[in-house]
Amino acid sequence: MLKTIIAVGIPGVGKSTVLNTAMKELELRGYSVKVINFGDLMLDMLMKRGLVSSRDDIRNLPLSIQREVQRDVAERIGSELRRIREVSGSKPHVVIIDTHAVVKTGTGYWSGLPAHVITNIMPDSIVIVEASVEEILGRQAKDFERRRSDYSDAELLNELLSLNRYFAVSSANLVGASVYILRNREGKVRETASELVNLIENLRG
């Protein structure tokens, strides 16, 4: 039995922390859990081709290259999901794909989950992790590993929060997945992770 989730959220909502906490809780409940970071796979492919040196370089690439690599990564994930289904048997498995529904670039907003990606993954649900603009700015200020000055404007963040929902719903509509909005309030990460776990347990397998 396999349940597949795509988790999306703009930088600073605390998505990675929520997913890591939820993974531990799911494992305690007997699930075999795997989190796949879509951006890490794209970065690995692009670095091997000598096209980027960091994750932030990806969104500055031509759309044609991004589409190509998106498709390659999605096909790789799709193959992994099929493999897990074949070997899972009766043991409950959960795969969470950590990615973005929308990406801000110099040529406009691009979908992180276009048809050639979402149809390879076929998720049961797209989970949108959100936080208030104030919370996002506060978390970004504490993140010394990755500075995103272009994501530090409150007006832009409000726009991105809305666009994230629009793009996620559009992608979910292509495959009949549910869309779940998960609010990650400051200091409430365990409660947020538990809400995600409960959603996963209630999804069809």
C-alpha cells in the first residue's frame, strides 16, 4: 500500500521542518516513509551537466532546459514509485515529494508541477504548507544557509502565497488529487506535522 504526497510551499514557511517531524511520527505509526526533494534531483542533474553551481541558479535557466530536466526528474520519481508499489505488499508506505508549485523567474512565474511532472507522480494529495508573511520573514532572517533577498518583500510574499494556491489547484485538477492547506504557525510545528500525518492516514492507499 502506497500513499503519495506532494508538499509545496514558498521559502520560509518551514516546510522541511514540518516534513521531517511528520516523517518521524509516521515511522512510529508503522509506515515506511521516504521524502524525495525534487529540487535536489534537478540540481544534481544540472550540476553534472555543468549548467549550474547552486540551487538558486536553476530558476535563471531557459524554460526549455527547465522543462527537460523537470521531465527527467519526474520520470525518475515515477519509476521509483512503481518500484515501491511492487515491493510494498501490505506494509504501508508513504512517499512525500518536497517541491514548489510555482517558481519566480526573470521571465515570469513558472509551474513547478506542470502536466509532464504531475502525471508521472500521480499524487493522492498536494499539501500546501503556509505561514503568515511575518512568520516567513522571521524564519528567513534566521536561515544563514540560504539567503533569498528577492523573496524578502512582504507584498511579493503575499502574491506568492496566493499564486501557490492557484498553481497547486491547477496541477491537482489534472490528476484528481486533493489539495490540503496546512498552516504552520510559529512554535506549533509538532501540531502541524500531526495534522499532516492525520491527513495521510485518511487518504486512500
